[in-house]
Amino acid sequence: MKYLSLLVTGVLFLTGCYEEENNEVPEQSSISCLELEEDFIIMDRDAIKIVIDSLCQQYPPLSIEDDPLVHENNTTGLIEELNENCENLTYMLRCYACLESYPPQSIIDVELDSVGIVITRFFRVRVPENDFMYMN
């Protein structure tokens, strides 16, 4: 009887530690649009940077013949993703790699409605030649 209880306990222990393989593709990081909208209203740059930088990690630098800085398509993709996910915020590219710095920077405008008042903000995204984009 003693051996039987040890055997049952051992089997339960081993099956409890078995981890099934998960073949599901993880969903993209969800954007908390309400928090992001509030962050733009109060200009919480640190909170905005966390969201934008995490999204930029989905856009690796891809060499394209017409784009020596490799991020024009990525910048467009970032803006499209933000516009698709956050209907209360409107993102528009003001200029791509127009700020001559190292690395160059793009400017993205953001429009939002705050109690009937249209608020316009902007943020800058650095577009390094051989690395991921990131918010300045």
C-alpha cells in the first residue's frame, strides 16, 4: 500500500510538471488608447515613449533601394498601426527624416479631442540607419 501511494504521488507530480507546447502565435502588444490619449493631453513624455518604443520594436530596419535610411516604410507602418488601433487619436507624418541630427528624426503629429477641443501634439522618432526606430 505504501508503494502504491508513492507511485500515485510520483505520477501526479510528474504529470503536474508537464507543460504543454503552445503553438499559438502571441498577439501583438495591445495599445491602451485611453491611457495614451490621456498621456498626450498631459504630455507625459515618459509614458508615451514606452508605448512608441515598444511598437517600434516590431519594425526592424529593412534595406530599400529608394530609402537609404531604411525606415520610411516602417514609419508609415507605425502610423497606420496607431491609427488602426486608436480611433480617438489621429496620427499624421509631418516629415520623414527631416530633422538633421544623428540619427535623423521624423516628426509625427497627433490630433485628439479633449471635451470638444481639438488638441494637436507631436513627437519625434529617431530613424537610425542600422537599428530600430525609437522615440526621442
